[in-house]
Amino acid sequence: EVQLVESGGGLVQPGGSLRLSCAASGFTFSTYWMHWVRQAPGKGLVWVSRIHSDGSTTTYADSVKGRFAISRDNAKNTLYLQMNSLRAEDTAVYYCARGGFYSTDAFNFWGQGTMVTVSS
Amino acid sequence: EIVLTQSPGALSLSPGERATLSCRASQSVASSHLAWYQQKRGQAPRLLIYGASSRATGIPDRFSGSGSGTDFTLTISRLEPEDFAVYYCQQYGSSPPYTFGQGTKLEIK
């Protein structure tokens, strides 16, 4: 059974940092694109970042470029999102999602999400 | 960036009725790389439809997707109580960002 379990969320002050993790199981993690998607309270879904199966290619939404960094450890079956210079508008539930073998695949599995609150 | 506009924003229907949800793109979606997701309150999204019309694994056949280019539709043929949720379309064909529509809330009448 495919499982994605996020962790690392919490309350952080503006300007602070946080690292999210997503532990994957039930599939060959090292062969899939992976994504982070966020959802502000009461709002819709917003794609944040993606990473190639081998970590060679990363892409970011303009809103987080230069502040967030996606990475993965295929030996540990874990996806990460390092978030720096956090702003109030980064407050959201952050989901990791599995893509496919190709960048043009839909997101067919999602974790349950981890809440990030940026507030003083 | 491709902007997706969903309509209506909210839809009130009764169990057993047919639901038709629309998603319009600001430019053509490459190779019909258009997906639909269902999200229930407090839960993660679930993939329903990919490639505009292919049902994901385990999705009941009352869910169907259609369309190409800039106009796409999700149809639920006969609503079950568990179908009342928020539905999002997403394009994943062009270069990122992989944009989502703003969602359609399907409510029980």
C-alpha cells in the first residue's frame, strides 16, 4: 500500500525556517517525480515545487523561489522541503504528492498533510 | 502560466441527481494533461480523472471526464452521499506551475 506521511510542520515566526519531511513507503520511491502542494486555510490547492526521481531537476513556484528548497534522499525514501524566510502568506497545510515516471503525470497519491503556521 | 477557471463555484444537488462541473483553461492544455481531484473536509485530495477522461484506479464509473483544448467537464452520473465534496481541476501538461482551478463545492440540496 502506498503511503506518504508528512511531518515537521508547526508554528514559526516570520523570517524563520522550517524543514518538512515526507516519508514514503509501498512503492519504489526512487523512480517517481515528487511534489509539494499547499493549501491555505479555507483556500484552494497551490503547487509549490517538484523534484525529479534522481534529484537532478527541481522547479519552484514563483512565490517560493529563492526561499524554499526541495530535496530527496532515495536511500531513506524521504522527500524534504526546506523553507526559509517564511512569511505569513506561507501559512498552509503542506501536502507531498507522488507524480509519475514523467513530469507530465498527474498526482495519484497524496499524504495527509502537515500544517505550517507563520505568525508572531 | 495557464489559468484554470471552474464553474460553478458551488452546486447544490440531491443524491441521485447528475452533476456537471466545468473547467476552462486560459490556453490550450497540452495533450489533455488535465486531472480532476476530489477533496473532502479535513482530507487530502484524491485523484479521480487524469488525461481528461481516464479514471484513476478504484474510482467508480459514475465519474467521467471529457473535453480537450481549453474546455473540460467532470460528470457524476448519479450522486451518492459520499460524493459531496470540493472538486478541483489541474493542468499538468505544460511547464510548471501545475495550476489548479479554484474549486467547485458540491453541496447536498
